[in-house]
Amino acid sequence: MIVDDDVEDHVILEDYFSDLGLKHYLQFASDGKTALELLEGLADNELPEIIVLDLNMPILNGTQTLLELKRSLRYKEIPVIIYSTSENDNEKSKCLSFGALDYVVKPSDYESGMKTVQYLRSLVKNF
Amino acid sequence: MKEIVSVSLENDMDLILAHKRVMKVCELTGFSLIIQTSIATAISEIARCAIEHGEGASLKLGIDGTATRKYLVARIEDSIDFSLKCQEALNYAKRLVGNIEVIKTPKGIQIMMKHLLNFSGTFTPGKIDSYADYFKNEPAISPYDELRRKNLLLQEFADKIRDSEDDYRTLTDSLPLMMFTLNNRGQLTYSNKWIEQFLGIPPKEITAAAWQNIVHPDDYATFNRAVTAALQKATPLKGQYRLKEKGSGNFVWHMITALPLKNEKDAQVKWMGFMVDIDAHRLAEKTLKDNMDLKEVQEKLFENQQELQTKIVELNRSNYELEQFAHLATHDLQEPLRKLFFYADALKTKYHDKFDASGLNMLKNMTNAVSRMKELITDLLNYSQLHQQKLDFNPVDLNVTVQDILKDFEITIQEKRALFDIGPLPLVNGHALRLRQLFSNLISNALKYSKKEVVPHIQISVSQTDEKFVFLVKDNGIGFEPQYKDRIFGLFERLHTRDQFPGTGIGLSICKRIVELHHGHISATAVPGEYSAFEIELPMAAVVN
């Protein structure tokens, strides 16, 4: 599940996935609240294998969403990767302490984007 | 004896008066006409002798005795014993009234006649006073009598006035107050002792001209004008002037008051006035005023402080808002830029084959432009973060810091074959990351603004005083015109075109800010074509936070 208010980032990620020929199911939400509602509607076996979470979002931002997820018995086991533009050390250590698996900076060129997607893929067993 | 009336015995007129008075006293005290006549004749006989042979004799008539037994008493006194010269008269008198006694005293002689009063109890002191009053108000018996009485009255008044004047003088002399009277020409006619005591000038010498030496030079003009005006118009004078004290030579504040006195015809006759020491009063007044002034100043100061406080709060808020804005703006600017770069890069990578040489060049220029903007935004972000942060200071070994920086610039240093001359650097208390940024920017500049044909030589040294470290980062590069030595620290200030030297014009602003955050000072010197040198002062006390 990709949680990001930036639709272009959805598209970029989708393109990478198709470029790599990966068979997968990507679910998108444009803010934390929508994401939580989407999760609510899913059966236990439909829950995403990984959640990629942007930080700067309207309504419910990344940090708040992360806290909600880690507080919930149902979602706390799902690995969360923070996916943000800013390379802020404070922000990073905060997110990690809240239970995020990693903090990934959004790619600034094609090559680094490719690496990021491959990294995400490596984290998910069933690709 | 309680006296009713007295008569001095000097001449024949007195004799008549004495006879009449004795008759009247006898009448008032209730004796029959026969007894009246007998007593009066007897007293007159002795009085005649006293006038003839005595000197300054007097006759006193009164009542004496106990509450139940009272006598009418007639007493003739004289300083000369004339009794031997008038035995005949005395004998005659004794025959008339009996009870006549001659007493010799140290002062002279007393001839006393006593006659028992009927109904003694009725002669109360009040009644006796009323007899005395009768004689006081008794109409003049003769012109002589009247003259004489007026004379006595005058004498009495003169005595009273003399007494009163004495009292007045004693009183005025004992007061620490200068009192005076002036005639209508302004000349001193009376002054109490205090005037001489204070001014040290005998009253005779206090002329109009003398005042110039008495009144304080600063007050004299006003004083002179006031006095002249008062004398001309005959209006009261009142004013505060400093007068010179004889003893100390000090000038003491006095209140001078003079009132014109007029006679019944409303003509100006004289002046009466006083001068009172009001120095303490003036001092108290001045202190009070000073206090008030002080209080006012304090209040004003307090107001200003509050205003300042408000302004500081406002400034802080607006600063904070500005920083927030800068931070957000740069952060939000970065995002579309990242996409722009990403797409250009994706195009170049994924669709490389589909572009001709010109298209690829455009893509290259596009990514270059985006890179520059990214650099600019990163620097701006850094700069704005410098304003937001409150730095935590720790001990920083600058030797390590500089070596780390040199590793970062390894490639450039190799390319340019740059030489470094780095003296032993101290351990300072500061913010490690920011100090690294500071030296990194300076070293980066030194490498960047080097001369093409000359090997860059960069020196980093430190000198130390009791209070501060002074670092010097000096190169042998292109330098700059000394007139720009302050401007170069301004935000976005650039001395070269981008073609010559790329850059954002933020680097030195960041340096300046970092040094300021360490309570230090940075300055630059340069000679065009020879060198640039940056001097950084870091106070030790402040560096040890």
C-alpha cells in the first residue's frame, strides 16, 4: 500500500513496477485517514504486505498514521517504510523510534528510483 | 493700704487739689461734713508744711485694716524730715483729728493719719476700686489739673511705648529672621541684629549699592528690577533670592518680603519687611522635584522597556514566521524540482535512443538548471535552519574537523594539486556540524577562487589571546576588491558571473551566521590577484557556552 498525497509519485512507482515486470497489487491512498479507512474495509488476508508512507500529507500526516498503525493490534505487524522527500535526521530517528522499519528518501534520478523499488521488493517475501 | 488716690505735693495748686481730694474721699467713705472738713483741714496743714519744707512729697489716700475694722488712711511721705519745722501745724492737726503719727523711715519720713470708718464691713476691695475709678474719671478741677493729668498720661504712654519697643527689639533681635524698615526713599531706618549678624555689614553701610555684593550675581538683576518697580509703584515686594552669608561666604536662599505702609492720607510713608532663610525649604523643594523628575524618568524608562519588550516579542514572532516560511517554501520548492530532475533523468535514461544530439543537449541543460536550483534551495534551507536552531555546544577538535573536510574535497584537491598548511588547531566548545560547515565553506571558497595558472596554497592558522581564538583561513587566489569586504557576507551577494564561478551567494552568509551563533566575529581582507583571508574570532568564554 502506498500512502502519499502526491499522485505523481504513485505513477512513478507504478511505472517502475511495470518496468521491472513485477506482478503485484498496489493499493493507493492519498492521506493517512483514507489509508486507515481502506485497511478497515479489508479482510485479514487482504491486508497489505508492506505500507509505504509519505510524511507530509493533509488530514492525517505520516507520523500520526504511523502511530495509529503501530497502536493497532491488527496492523502493527505490517512493516512500514517511510518515504519522504526530506533528508531530515531528526525526522528519521523519530520515525524509527515509532516503529518504522526504514526511512527512504524519494529518488531524485531514475537510477536511484530503480534501487529504491528493488529495495522495497526485497522486503516483501511473496513478490 | 489699698490706695484710692494720690496727689504729689509740689506747689499751692497741689495743696488745693489735696484738700479737695481728701474732702471727696471722706464724703465717699461716708463721713459727715464736719468730720470731712476736720480731716481735710488737718491734712492740708501738714501738706502745706511738706510743700514749704519738704522735697517731692506726696499724699496717698486709701483704706487699711482688717475685715471688721477699717480705717481711712492719709499718708504724706517725703525724703526729708520736715516735721521739726512744722510742730505747730502738726499740733493743730492732732487737735482736729487726733490719731496722727510721725514715723521716721530710712527713706525719709511718713506722717500718717488714721480715722476709723463706720460700717467697716461694707468697704470691700471692689468698693475701694470703685472709689479709685472715680478719681481716674474725675473731671478736671482746673486747667492746671487737666494739664498735669495729661502730662502724667503722656509719661505713662511713653513708658509703655518704651517698654513695648524694648520688647519688640528683644524679640526681633532674637529671631533668626532679618527685619527692617525703610523710608520712602528706600533707605534703611531700622534693622534687627540678625541682619548685621548674617550679612556682616553694619546697618549704616547697607546702602542701595551694597546690595550688589549681598545678592547672588545670578539673582541680582531680577532683584534690582523687582525692588525698583516696588519702590516706584509702592507695591509689595516678594521674591526668593540668594544672600551672601558673612561667615561662610555661602549664598543662602531667602524669601524677601517688603510691604509699603501708608498713612491716613494714603500717602506712602515707609516700608516694613523681612528676609527669611528658606534654604532648607528650597532644598526640600528641589529634592522633591528631583525625585519627581526621577520618578518620571523611571516611568518613562519602564514604558520604553515595555515597548521594547513588545517589539522584541513582535520581532521574534515575525522572525519565526519568516523562518517558518523560508523553511516551508524551500521544502515545498524542492519537491517539484525533484520531480523535474527525475523526469529529465528518466527521459535521458529510459528514452536515450529516441533523442538526437540536440535533444540530449537540451535535456542536459535542463538537468543542469535544475541542479543549480536544487543547490540554491538546499543552501537557502540550510541558511533558514541556522536561524531556527538553538545550538547545543560540545567540545570539538578542529584538527579532526578540518581533516574530515579535506577528505570531502579530496578529488578537487588532487585535481588542483592544492597545498595545505594547517597549524595545530585547538579544541573548542561549539556545534560540531556547524563548525564543520563553516570551515568547509571557507575551504571550498579557497579552492574555488584559486588562480588557474598557480597552485592553490591554503593556510589555516590560529592565534590565541586571553579571551579568544583568532583563526585565519588564507589563500593565494584571485582575491577581491577590498570595498566588497563587508558585502560578500550578505545573502545572495556574488562578485562573479556563474560562467566564471558557479555558486549561490549564500555560503559566506551561512559562515557569518554560524560564527555569530558561536558569539564570534568574522571579517575578510583581500588584495585582488593576490589573496583572500578570512579571520574568525571565537570568544573562549562564549565558546565554552
